[in-house]
Amino acid sequence: MSPRVTTIVLGLVILTLGVCGLVYPERVLGLIGLTYANPAHMAAALGEVRATYGGIFAVMGVYTVFAAMDPALHRGRLLFVGLLWLGACAGRLFGIYVDGNPGLPGWGAALFELVIGGALVAVAQSASAPAVRERTVSAPTVSAGAPEHAPAASYEPPPVVPPV
């Protein structure tokens, strides 16, 4: 798969996760195995899900889709988003080390984060470098009636003046 197609697919997956977090925060809470302890805190819990799993993921997805227009030019952006996913995977693996086996959903999430992050980092590293265009400077044109100024042949810095 080409870097552009891979980036578009990954960006759309991330964007879809973000939209789901914004629109269906209760389902996201259930999917990740969390619940709110007190109904009085429901609005705060749903707001946290919308912010973290909705807003951040939606922006990350849009950012990735825009980077797909020219993966070689946006290598740094793709690397950044990929490293965010790998950081999430590393945090999850640290939690597994400290807290114990999370079961199949926890391992599946770690694998998902590893695949998304690894694919984005691979795309960032494999996208061919952007073409460098040489800039040419043309001689200034002189219009009729305009004073002519001779361009300086070279620049010489002012002489060094010793302190008094």
C-alpha cells in the first residue's frame, strides 16, 4: 500500500474513533470498561470522554488525513501522531507490568495502538523526501527613467572597533 493510502486509511480510523467519542460517550465508557460511580458526576465523566476520546482523537484524525495529501512533506507530523500512539501503547504496557494482566481487551488495545503507531512511523520513515526546488535569482530589471543602482559585488562587514 502506498504511503498516501495508508495514511488516509489510518487517519479515517482515528477520525472515526474521535467522532464516536464525541457522539456516543456512554458507549465509549462501556467499551473501555469504565463507569461513573455517582450520577451527579455523569456530566463530568461524559465531558471527559468527549474531550479525551472525542476531541483529541478527532483532531488527530483530521491532522493525519491532511498529512496524507503529501506524506513526504508532512513526515514530521506523521511521526508525531505515530509516536503518540506508541506512547499510549507503552503506557498500557507499563500498566500491565504494574497492575497485572488486563485480559483480552487490554491486550487487544495494546496491539491496536502498536499497529496504528507503528504504521504511521513506518509511513513517516518510508515516504520519499520532498523534492527540493532550487531558487533562482534573476537580475533586477531597470525601467526607463528609473535610477540605476549597481548591485554590490560582495558584502564586507564593518571594521571592528576596539573598546575605549
